[in-house]
Amino acid sequence: MKITLKDGSVKEYAQPMAVIDIAKDISEGLARMACAAGIDGETVDLRTIISQDCQLSIYTAKDAEGLAALRHTASHVMAQAIKRLWPETKLAIGPSIADGFYYDVDCAEPMTAEDLEKIEAEMKNIIKEALPLERFELPREEAIAFMKEKAEPYKVELIEDLPEDARISFYKQGEFTDLCAGPHLMTTKDVGKAFKLMNLAGAYWRGSEKNKMLTRVYATAYQKKEELEAYITMMEEARKRDHRKLGRELGLFMMHDAGPGFPFFLPNGMVLKNTLLDYWHEIHKRAGYVEISSPIILNRSLWETSGHWDHYKNNMYTTVIDEEDYAIKPMNCPGGILVYTSEPRSYRDLPMRVGELGIVHRHEKSGQLHGLMRVRCFTQDDAHIFMMPEQIRDEIKGVAALFDEVYSLLGLRYHVELSTRPEDSMGSAEDWEMATNALQGALDDLGLEYVINEGDGAFYGPKIDFHLEDSIGRTWQCGTIQLDFQLPQRFELEYIGKDGEKHRPIMIHRVAFGSIERFIGILIEHFAGAFPTWLAPVQAKVLPISEKYEAYAGKVKEALDKAGIRAEIDLRSEKIGYKIREAQTKKIPYMLVVGQKEEADHTVSVRSRFKGDEGAALLADFIENVKKEIAARENRPVEVKKED
């Protein structure tokens, strides 16, 4: 058999071979580092026997697939440790996730943070034991009996949901056996020492509030200790930047039990939000968009036509008006479509770029709500572009250029993913292929690197997702471009072509910020609350040294107000050092100290967040410089002082 490797080289073998043995044949070093493998694109176990020609990739922890296998094995080690410490514990699920792994467990007694140290210590023992992981399969009925004997009801329920003819796989390590599809490392020793249990949380079994609340133990693992240390440092920095904490401290937003998942924006938060929306209006007007506003509540028949009633109803809030079903909109697109149909359209009208800052409502489970990042009500910066087929590539390129401008301005790097047809979708295979090829062609034209995310498109069309990277290396999915052949058909949209005949337009759905609320949460954490001057709710704070200079301080603030600079004045009878420190904790870009000398010289003593003490400046000069900084939407860097 011929085995084609990642680099294109070919290995030939006369008999079937396990992947781990092929890895050893290639290099002993590779075999030591190997975590999993890919056979013709399918991720498999290193124990897998290959008996025919194939494409083979050996994954190490440097690969996403290999790191996932390492973490998945670590989750089994953690579950084994928990069972050793508390044998009556019932196990649910323990997958690897983007930044680590977790295990959901049903404990007789509540687990505490102190217990994490005990679990870690026992995990180290299991790793030292170097227990081999052995895979075996059972028919469905035998598997159910096996897990019943072990008194694992959650595992039994999972198996019972599988088809009658399914063969169920298990992994055994020492006295511990777990239901699992794999892949896994060869021994517990291979998990290594670079792991840490992070925290505890509650999680409903199978994500349903009707089921029992389990304990979720979160953890992470890496191949190298320095990678783990870097992750822990990043998490500590993330805690300092938590937008919920900073939101309270900076007076940006609040949440209330009167409406879980429905954020309240406070005065400073509204300034920030409106400043972002002013920028949105500016760039969209420049890019040839018109703006509309559609109703928040529309009747059921509209949502049936759009497909949302069938595909999205569980996430929608509904009501009854005059004995007729209505829904609060979860998306803006049907309203934008009705605007398109409000009058006849010609090819001369296309492309028609329609923007909407629409408030939408989506039901999220209470356990999934998280500050501004996961809410039930938010403003979506939607736009819908109606166009002819020959305009697709240029329109997608125009949207991508607009996104690049926004993200670059805010210092957010990004990568791109192309998501293809999901299982729950509508429309023909031919339409989906045409739409996917159009998006792929536009990305190729732009020269943008991208990865294909199979099966993650919207139910009505494929999409391009922009994943942003913030200042501490975390990624957030925000911008999206979705190509839609389905809704124009379902709503029977038309335009008169050059030939005088009726044609069907194609539609793009796109958002730059996504949810304005979530984007603000991302920006709070990205900037750690220290926004660029143009975005800062308060751009300058006037600090009189004593009450004798309050009149001059008032004149300074009046001049700042007149110049369009957002300013406050601190008239409290506190020492100037205290006032400065408090302004610094509020992340205010400029502090203007005024006293006798400043009043006599018509100056201000400038302290900034960027440079510290900037010295005295004529008030007029300071205003002019700050106005230029704001107009340019400059992100002024913090200057690091060199030690003598």
C-alpha cells in the first residue's frame, strides 16, 4: 500500500500498519511528538490500522487536531482522578474545547475551588503511572449493560440515543473506562506536566434548563510549560480587562434582574455607542449605502416566508395581536426585503445597498448570558445589498474593504473563514454551489487567506466570517458576509433587466460590528477601558488646584465644550493629587490642571494617559491639537519611559 504524506512524499508498505508505527518509521522524534493523525482528511487515533492507499498527516500538539487529542486525553485523566477521589461521582461529558477542556460531573457533595488542587495532584499520579489507553468496541445493548453495571446513568442515556446497529467505542486506562469516540494519546504519560485546572461552573445536562445542574470543571493543557504559562498570563490579563467589571467602574452599562440579558446603557456608555454609530453612518454614506428602519414586530406569515419560523422559531419571542401570531424580529433581513419590494426596481437601481441599525431580540438560555457578549436584545449593524449576478464579486470586495478599514482603525487584526452549507438548509445544491463559488472567487481576487469551515453556513446561504484578534491575542467572530439566493426566491424579488425582462436579484447580508453591544464589550476589553481619545466618553477633565481657580476652570471647560471636546470639571475640595489619580482610574485621556500661573498665562498644565506630564500649553493650542487627534481618529500610543 502507498501512504502519501503531507509533504507529498510516498511511503510503501507490504502489510497493514498502525499509524504510530508509520510515525516511528518516518522518525522516532515524530512518533514521540505525535498526538493524532488524519487519514484522507478524517482525524483518527494513532492506534488506527491502515490497510490501503491513503493520504496521511501526523498531528502533533502544534496542530489543532493534535492539541485537541492531548486535551481530550487530559479530560479522561481528570475524570479518572475525580472518580478516585470521589467514587460515587457520575460522569457526563468531557470534550476538548477551543482553549482547553472540561468535564461535567454529578457530585454527591458540592465541589469547591480547594478541591481543584486535590484533583491536580491525583492527575499527576495518573500521568506518572503511564497507563496505556486501550480502545475497544461493544454492540449497543452490551454497551448499555456495561455502563449500567458501572452506575453511569448519563453515559447510558448517551448510548441509548445512538442507532440500534451502532458499535460503541470505549477507552480504558488502568481501572478507568470511558465512553468515547477518541482520538487519544497512547498513554497517560503523554499528557505531560503542562496542565492546570482553571475553575468550576454550573452546567445543565445537555444544555436544558429542565435537566439537572451538573458541576463543570474547566481546565487547559499544552505540550510545553511555557505555553501554559503564557495562557495563564493572558487569562489574568483578561480578568483585569473583564468588560463587566470595567463597564461598572467606567459607568458604561449595567444589567438588572428586571430583564436578564437586556442591557441598560448608562450616560458614558451612550456616548461611546453613539460615537461608534456616528462613524458607522460616515463610512456607509461614503460607500453608497442608504439607511432604513423596519418595525420590531411583524406577523407570522412574513417569518414563514423567510423561513425563520421553521428554522429559528425556538430563538424567537412571539406574541398575539388581534388573534394573529406575530414575532419580535430576530433579524432585520425580512424588513429590508419589504423595503426592496415597495416599488419596481430596474437594473439601473442595482447594486442597491441598504443599511439598518436594527434592534433585534433572540432568546438565549439564562446560563449562556454573559455581560454584553451574549444578550437577548441588541442592535445589529445590518446591511443588505441587492445586485445582479455579475456584480457579486465587486460587491463582496467592497464590503471586505470596508471591514478592513474599520478593524484596522481599531487595531484589530483578523483572519477569514468561508462557511459552507449546513445540514439544516434550504435551496438546491446547484444554488449553494454557485453561491459558495462566488464567495470563494471574491476572496481569491482579494488575495485574502482563508480557511474553509465545512457545514457552518447560515440556513439560507454560505458566508464569510471575519475573526478579530484583540490586544491580548483572543479571537472574536464579528463581521460576516452571507450570500443569499434563497430569500429573493421566497419573496419573489424582481428587477427589470437591460433586455426589458424580469430577473431575480441576488442578496448579500452583512454586518461589520455584528452586535453593537457585543462589539462594545470587545472594545472595552481590547483597550482595557482606555479608549482612543475619539471614542472616550470623557476626553478631558479640568482639575482646579483650589476653589480660587474654579472660575478659570469653568472658562476652560466652556472653551472645550465649544470646540466639541467632551469635558468634565472636578470641583470637589480634594487635593490635586487625589483628583489626578481618580481621573487616571477612569481612563480619561487628558487631565488639565489649572492654578494661578495657568490663569495668568491663559494656559493649562497637561497630563495625559499617553505621556504623563506634558507640561504647560496655551489653551488654544491644546484644543487645536486634540481636535486634530479626534478628527484623525488617532490611536495615540502610550509612551514607555526609559529608566536612567
